[in-house]
Amino acid sequence: MLIRLALLISILLIVSSALMYALTRDPRYPRFIWQVVRFMFYTLLVFAALYLLERYGLVAWQVLV
């Protein structure tokens, strides 16, 4: 649920920034879009690592114990 909310907010930020860039041609909007994309990429990497740790690491630990 939290990941979906973060993705929704980031998509809205990207779309609104792209629209503002199309209207104003201000160079800070593409930089902001790139920052949002990078932040969401790293956030999804952290959640994926936690998911893999939970799925395979902790399950394997319970099997061994």
C-alpha cells in the first residue's frame, strides 16, 4: 500500500513537472523530474531488497533452525 502511494505521488509529480516544463521551458523542471525518478528507483531497490530478505533469507533461516 505504501509503495503504491509513493508511486502514485511520484507519477503525479513527474506529469505535473513535465507539463510545467512544456509551458515555461524552465530548466529546473527536468532536473526535478530526474531527482524524483532517482529517488523512486532507490526507494524501490530498498523495498525489493527487504522483500527478498524476507522471502528467502528469513524463510531459509526458519528451515535451518
